[in-house]
Amino acid sequence: MTQQPAQPHDRMHAVTPETRELVDLVLDYSRRRILSEDTPLDKPLPEYELRRLAGQTVSENGIGAERALALFEHVLAPACITTDHPSYLSFIPTAPTKAATAFDLVVSASAVYGGSWLEGSGAVYAENQVLAWLAAEFGLPATAGGVFVQGGTLGNLSALVAARDAARTERGNPAGRWVIVCSSEAHSSVSSAARVMDVDVVAVSPGESGVLTGDAVRPALEEYGDAVFAVVATGGSTNFGIVDDIASIAALKSDFSFWLHVDGAYGLAGMLSPLARDRFAGVEQADSVIVDPHKWLFAPFDACALIYRDPEAGRRAHTQHAEYLDTLTETTEWSPSDYAAHLTRRARGLPFWFSLASHGAAAYRDAVTASIRLAERVAEEIERRDGFRLVRQPQLSVVVFERDGWTKEDYSLWSARLLEEQRAFVTPSSHAGRPNTRFAILNPLTTFENLVGILDTME
Ligand SMILES: Cc1ncc(COP(=O)(O)O)c(C=O)c1O
């Protein structure tokens, strides 16, 4: 076929020397970045500084791909902290495998629509294999299934919407307001979901250990009765990596009627390791679970696996109905859009699928186990050092500690200096009103020496 010269209206879409060059530029950059072994941590810049360096980038006639990419490489990207850096230890980091990151490009290049079986059956098949593998790891029945959504926040919201829908169908609306019971250490996204749904949260104190138990949950169920449509257990809290006593909470199902949701956004991946697997006993009784591959399953942003024990409950709650969608919704085919609060979706489970299919599950088990071991080792080091105090023994891969006598301001100044010197990204935190800091360890390239070097800066 002879190539027609590009018309003014298709110059952005047609394959021309200009678009070829543009694609080469972008792929060259991506290749360099993915294979780079020394991308600095980088740091944020104030807006006035970015305005000075980057100026006005959007204009009527464009600035050209070369200039736009150069701006990204030299000005914009260095103003973004490198979240997959081995010394990024704040919040919950990300550490995508090379395979997963590279395949993210393939997902975009292939223009796959991941919302329906009709349009994306191949992608949905692969995503569903990953979901089935995860469900089996968690001990859920072979009929369990779900969808990859954008993140844990949307995963929790979608699961809780399905939970309320199921309760409403089963017993109608309560006399008062609907209630979610969870730990006071549950992630903020549970309260966010409650606000969106206009329901109440009853936060139960888990006590000193931080582990929510069935005994602590029972009084809330007795007090709020049928108004409770869901109990959320956390499978790895964000601040400490603490796993609730899921089995004792699940046991309450014999006396009360509620949907058990396990928020394992960060921690549920810990089940892959024999070192942590037992901590999650009871998860096999959950009605829904989430785990974020962009956290401890080494996939790029943004992906949360939401799995329902009975996927029909998710489908009943979430399928959108419209005349133009009838062709999709009047079939029995598995359309991922039907299982969460979304419609159009990127096949965001594919980068994880590609890496898991390529490397196999054992490599994942090893990587998760390595994080747990490293957390244990650095916790011992902290306990050994004078002037340091471990706030709690790590259960998974988060290590929280205090430096004797340090105020909130001391932690802030120290943290800012670490980033300024490009040594590490470790932010201040607190527990029960006492300032502290934490290492959230999940990058397999993080070493004991990295961590000891950071501790030395606190001496
Ligand atoms: C336990 C837990 N749940 C939910 C979330 C929210 O996930 P996302 O940031 O992907 O929305 C997080 C995030 O760190 C988390 O740690």
C-alpha cells in the first residue's frame, strides 16, 4: 500500500517521518529510564521555579516533540521523586519489575480496551488468570473473581458498595444509618468510602497491639445490629504493617450477618511468603478482598486487584445500564466494567500479568520474603542501637522507630536534609501523639547497608 501524504487534520495520527521520529524519541527515553541504574531520587520544586524553568508549554502551534521531551527529561521528571528508588522508604513505595514497567508501554501501544469481553477478551482472560491465582493464594473459592481498579481507595469503595447492596437486598434499609465497623487504625480510604456512600464508620480501638480482634468487634455488632453491613479487617496496616486477627473477626459471622471485607492493599501480598502467610488466617472467609499490585506486587501505578467471593454480588451492585451498553450487559460474558464503580478502563492488570507470567510465582515469593527478612534485620539493628526505640515489632515490612528526645521538628528537619542531600526519602510520622519515622521496605534493591547509612545520619 502506498503511503498517502499526511493531511493537515491527520498529521498527528498518520505514520509519517515526523511521527516515526517522535515515537523513536519517546521509546529511546523510556528504554534509558527503565534500564537506568542511577536515576537520582530527585525532589519537588516550587511552582514559581517550574514556571521559570519550563515556562508556558501549551500553545496553539505546539513546541515540538523534541523540545517537549527535553523539558520532561531535564525539568519536569527531576521535579518528581523517583518512587522506585531503593532509598524511597516513605508511605508505601512502589518497585515495579523491569518486565512490568516495560509491558506498560505495550498496553498503551496496543490500545486495548479493558472494560468488556466483547472488546478486550484476550486482555480480560489474562487479567482474570492473575485474579484467579491471587484468589487461590488467599484461599478463596475457585468461583471468586473481580477486576483490577485504579487503586485501593476505589477498590475499598467498590467492595463496600457491593456489601451495602447485598445487605439491602437481604434485609432492606435499617431504621437508622448504615454502619461500617473497622479498626481505628484502618486506612483513611475506608472513611472516604463512607463519606461517598453517606454511611457511618464505627472505628473500634484495637488496643496496644494494633491488631483488631473478634472480641473487640463484637460489642459494635451488638450495639449497631442490622445497621452494620460490613466489617473491614486490615491485612497489613499502612502505618505499621499490622494484620488484624481476621479469623476471629470472620468467626463472628456465625452470630451476626455482615460482609467481611479485607483491605490488604499493601499487606496481603505478604501471604506469598511462608514467613507471613499464617498471619492472614481467616482471609479465606472474606466476602471481598483487595490487594494493590502497585505496592508489594511490583507492578507500576496504578492497579488494585478487587476480588469478590461471589462476583455476582459485585456485578449486581455495579453494572451500568444504558441503551448503548445493552449489547454488552445483556450477555453473560465477563466484562470487568461490571464489577466496580467505573466504566471505561485501561487493562491495568496486564503489566503485572506479563511479569508474573514471565518470571513465575516463585520469584514473587522470594522478593516478598526478602523484604520481610530485611525489615526484621533492620528492626534488630534499631533495637541494638542506644538512643533508638522500635515502636512495634514489624509484622511485615514496615519498621517504625523513634530517636530518643526528637521532636516533630527534629524529624522534619532531618527528613528534609536527607532528601536535599539526595540520600533517602524518609518522612516523619507519629503514633499515639508521639513523633516517629518509618522505613516501608519493599524494593528488592534496598539493602541493609542503605538502611544502616540512614540510621547513622540520626546519631
Ligand atoms: C491498607 C491500605 N488501604 C488502602 C490504601 C489506598 O490505596 P490507594 O492509594 O491505591 O488508593 C492504602 C494506601 O496506602 C493502604 O495502605
